[in-house]
Amino acid sequence: MLFSSTIFLFAFLPIVGLLYFALRGVRARNALLIFASLFFYAWGETGYVAILLICIALNYAFVLWIDRSRGRPSQRKILVASVAVNLLILASFKYTNFLADNLSLLLAPIGLRLPELEPVHLPIGISFFTFQALTYVVDVYRSDAPVQRNPLRVALYIALFPQLIAGPIVRYRQVAAQLARRTIGADDVAEGIRRFVIGLGKKVIIANTLALPADRIFAIPAGELTVAVAWFGVICFALQIYYDFAGYSDMAIGLGRCLGFDFPENFNWPYLARSVREFWRRWHISLSSWFRDYLYIPLGGNRQGALRTHLNLVAVFFLCGLWHGASWNFVVWGLMHGSFLVLERTSVGTVLARAPIVLQRSYTLIVVLIAWVFFRAADLPHALSYLAAMVGAAEPTSGRYPLVLFSNPEVVTILLLAALGAAPSFRRAIDRLREHAERARSSLEIARLAALGLILLVCAMSLASGTHNPFIYFRF
């Protein structure tokens, strides 16, 4: 079930909201949220809700076992076993076909052939709820979070529907107190609704509109792309994925606020970054910080010399690429980011830091846009031929796909609004509005309510008309 679907907006959410605020007491509300979350997940995955329940039960048991073994040599072995089981569940669904296909290629020269496997279905959101469960296990092992003996609270932490399918990845210690008791005021509900509507607008009005030219351009044989069309396609995709995922995160954070939960921010103007390193401090923050705290630092971080630091960075982003998808495209995407992070730790980073801001941002955007080609392309040959089209290395075989074919007035308008919304000038304007908010509070509130109402109306009309409504991160 998508947040940006009519069934969610006009049936699931109103019913759950009315029941939630009709109930009194955290136990009753938690029970309702668990039932609603499992229903929400089962709506799209049906039988695969069993995988989610198994994940909850296993991690609940492992954490109790770890807590009982505290101070004993066996505690670390239990942690290793729990991590291995979680990763095995993830790998069996996400990487079985990928590993089998690549193993077959390796064995082909010696005449061996593996039997062909049927495609393994990837349960929606398995990468997110697996990582969230691992966070709980590791944090309790490190004594960074209290052990939870109430299985329903563990179930709610892992399965809570606002962030179940696509994050942000919430750490147990961030919501442990809220699982036991929480207060919700009118301001929380109002702010949560505002955040949700803004996220819905980002998704439906901007991301869905830009998805159309991006999908059409990336479906064209790369040999028939002009330089302008190729760049237009990747720019549309870059803004699509940002507003798609940032919009979903806004909706999740807003829903959490309405229910009394405080979820972490997941995006912070990533296209304003002045380096690839800064980009990852602003993009998908909950995932990048997860890899930092649960992989990069345990590997040694930057504490064991330059060479080891560089190897750690490459390893982390190799795995970050694989986390996003079982494809060599994602591996190359991750390695590209990791390589530039290594490069920025050399003298190149020093030169970059002294360059004008416009050059810093231009460098970062070019790197990120080129990397997005690998993320979006169907396979490696497609990505490489698309990059060739971007630099004009091959003349189009025909003139059947001029830029005007994809840049109708609606797309151009939304593209300009999207670019403006991700630009420094927009951020400065927002800051200035906040500074003057107290002086004209009543007028500002009226204008804000009118704007939110208009966004909601436009989104409802768009969804009712059956608009193109994909969500990129559902496949992860």
C-alpha cells in the first residue's frame, strides 16, 4: 500500500486515525498500531507478512538471549549468530538469483552449469526492516539501548507502518521511551499533517511528473539519444528520486509525529553539497549513518592509517551499492561514490576545499549525476552507452527523439520548481520566512493552510485520475 494511493489516503489512514485517537492508553494504541501495520504490509505482500513476523520473533529472542549472556564469552557468539541469521534472511530473498547467475558465469568456462532458478520474490521493504532489527540487536549488545521484554513493543518498533517499507531507519534507542508512553498534543498533530501533506506534494506533484520523461528517455536505445536529451533524462531522474524518497520520508516523519513518535530526518538539501562526502551527510541520512556506525567504525574507521581508511570506505560503499540492489549497476554506483570519497581524502580534497563554492557544488553535482546513470540504467552496457550519449561520443542513429518530445510545458514547469526547491536561494528564502514568522503569524498561518489545502486538492485530483505513481525505493 502506497502512502500516495487513494486506498491509503481515504480509507486506511482515516480509519486508523479515528480509532487511534478514540482509544485511551498506550497499550491499546500499540495493539491497534501493530494490527494496522501488519494489515498495511499484508495488503501488498499477503503471505510474505510471515517473513516480517519471523524477523520480529527471531530478533526478540536473540536480544533476550544476548541480555542473559551478558559478561560471558558466549554473548559475542550469540551476536554473530543473530547478525548472520538476519543477513541470511535478507540474502536468500535479495541475492539468490544474483549469486546463482554470476556463479554460473564463472563456472561456464570449465563446462559446469547450474540449474536455472525461478526468480525469487523480493518482499517489499525487507532491506529496511532487516537493518532496523539489526540495529536493535547490536545496540542492546553494546548497552546503547535497553532490552525490551515486551514482545509487542519489539513488534511495533520493527513493523510500525509509517517507516516499515522505506524508512527512515529508526534506531531503537530513539523511540524506546515513546513505545512505552507518549503524549500527543494538537501542535504535534498539526505539524505532522503539515509535514505529511508537503511530502505528498513532493511525491505526487513533482516526482510523479518527472518520472514520465525520465522513464521514457531511459527506455530509448542509448544510440538514438542526443546529448541534450541524455542530460535532460538524468536530471529529471535525479530530481525524481530526490523528491520521491524525500517526499516519502516527509510523509513517514509526519505520520510518526501524529502518532507520537519522533523519527529522525532523512534528507538535508543534498544537492547543495560541496563534496561527495558532504552529499552523504545530507542524502538518506539514516542509511549513511547506519553504515558509518555499524560497519565503517567497527572495521576501524579512520583510526588505522590512510590505506586502511580508504579500504574501509570502498568496502562500505561496495556493500551500500549491494544493499540498494542485486545488480552490478548498483555495485558500480556504490564503488563510484566510495572512490570519490577516497579521492577527497587526498590532496584533491584540499584543492577542492579552497575552490569557489560554485565549483565545489558543480563538481559534486556532476559526480552524483553520472553515478545516477548507473543507478537508473537497466544494466551496465546500457549505463555505459548512456554515458557515451551524454558526452556526445556517438551520433544518434536517427532524429526521432528530439528534446521537445519530452519537455512539454508541464514537465518544464515542474522541473524548474523542483530545481528551485533544491537550490540555495530557496533555502535562504525559507530561512527568511521563518525569521519573519512571528511578526505576521496570523497571516502566515492563513497562507500556509491555504497552500496545504491546495497541495492536498491537487494531489487528490492527480491520484483520482490514475496518474503514473511509482515509488523507487519499494524495490529495496
